[in-house]
Amino acid sequence: MLSFAFAFIFVGLVAANITGTKPTSGTCLCVAGTHVNAHTSAGTHTAVHASLNTGDCYKFHGGIHTLNGYTFYQLQNVHGENLWVAGNYLNTATSGHCTSMYNKISIEIRRSATHSTGTTCSDAVAKDYACKILALHNAGKIHLWNKHPSGEHDNAYAYNNINDACHGHAASRSHYTCGECRNPGAPGGHVCLSRKLLQYIHDIGSSGYIHVNEIAGACHSCHSRHYNGKAVDLDNGRNSLFLSKCREYGGVEPLNEGNHIHCGFA
């Protein structure tokens, strides 16, 4: 009986087409098809950042736009981005489909993350904030990125940094060169994350959905506060709030850097 019910759900998804409908923000939408393109913006000629398949389910972010003969719908948190998919390949589903999909992704990320082998961090308050941030991520209320813009692979993703801090470990720092720091490059090693930084991330995340792009990872200027465990880069969806809160919490680097907000502490 369970097998029949499962098959019925996905047979239904194959006949998907929500073109012409206007779902409410947060509605669970599931993909029906193979290698369905998820675009950075509406349109068939825009960049494709994900390839989706039947059963991949995401919450509707709110955007609808018709272009190139298709109506595109913006999906929330597709591999860490809000991407657009043609309504011809989407079907509405119960919230449980999106919950199951989110839990699957969270499990895969946790399995891929290895704990830092660096110094144990003794600040219990910082550890508690890190665990609260991780809980927000696992509940789908914020997103901790598990990749770097450079495409470099290491253990210093924002998710790993917070995961390590929650377990009382120092966060990993990236170790590679870039235009911002060619010599000697990102330092590698480990660093304990600042309590004030973690409080800022937690409180901002508690007030609404955010992307935490980088903490101690990626390649920044050679003397960046990121490598001291005292800076974060956030998605700039709420620029003024991120910047004002950075100042309110004692941040000395409230910076709008174009595609993200940087907040650094002394």
C-alpha cells in the first residue's frame, strides 16, 4: 500500500504545469521532469545554476515572470540560491514534500562536513550561539552556505564553521590564493569564532531569512577579520538592517560590498 501511494504521488508530478496560477509565497512546488534547468533569473537564455529532477521540491519564493514563451517561478534555497524554473515543469504539493526535501539536503550536508581537528574553543556562550544558528539553518529559517564563490573545496564553508563551533571546535580557515591575497594567500589553520560575531549572526537570522555566505572561509584581503573569526558576509537582501545592526552590536566594518554585506568586529 505504501509503495502504491508513493508511485501515485510521482505519477501526478509528471503531469505538472502550474503556468497561469499564482501560488502564495511559501507554497511547496515540486519538479516533474529530468534535468530541468533552474536559472539565476527568468528566461531561457539566463545562466543555469542547477539541474533538477522529478521529486525535487522547494518553497515558492514569490517571483513570477513570463519571458521567452514560458512563465517562470522563483524557488527558494535551491542549492543555496533563489532560482527560477518554468511553470511547465512544476506542480504544487503539500508542505511535507518540501520538509522531506530540506531534511534530505541537511543530512547530506552534515555527512559531507568533517569536524575541525584544530584547537578546542572554551567560550560556552559562543558555542551556544553557534548551536542556535545551526538550529535556525536546520529549521530552514536561514541558510549557511556549503560552498565558496571561487569553487574551491575545503572544510571552511560557513556551514562547517558553525557546525564546528557548535561542537566546541575552532573553525577551519581556507588556504588558497586569490586576487585579494596573492601572497601568502588565505592562511589555513583554525580560529575560534567571536562571541559577538555569533550573537550578531543569530539575532539577524532570528529576525528573518538570510544567507550566511562566508565566515572564516574563502579568500579575502590578507589581513581580513574573517581569518580572526571576527567577520561575516551576508546576503544583502536587507542591506540597511544588516548594516545598522552591525553598528549597533559594535561592528567596526559595516560594509556594503555590492553583492553582500560585510560585518567585522574588533
